Amino acid sequence: MNRRTQLLRMIQKYDFALYDLMLYLDTHTGCQEALALFRKYKSQREKAIAEYTSRFGPLQAVHQQSEHEWDWGKGPYPWEKEAN
């Protein structure tokens, strides 16, 4: 498995875990263990997105980095076969 695919899968796993933790925290607002896990996974997700963006380009339009040109349109997009 190439690094691009590894990063995409890691980001998906963090997204799932974060969503699950958000649902849990909605009903267990004082759970410090869940809140710590949320912060940990959020930080790891941000690092994975930063690595993906620096190596392969923006994952979403909001991750585009260039101040001089719009680089989101430069493919292939993450969901296109050529990107994987």
C-alpha cells in the first residue's frame, strides 16, 4: 500500500473515531477520558492531513495552501482513481 493510501485511510479512521467520540461526549459531557481521546485523535488527524497536503496536495478545498494561485483544481483529486 502506498503512502497516499495509508494517509487517506488514517484520516478516515480518525474521522470515524472523532465522530463517535462527539456522539458520546454529547451525552457524557464530563468524561475526561473521552475528551482526552478526542483531543489526541484530533491532533493526529491534523498531522495526517498536513502530511497528505504537503506531499500530495490539498485533500479538501479548505486545505489549499498557495497564496498566489488556487491549487485545489490541480488533480488528481483524492477520490479519483489516478490518485490511488
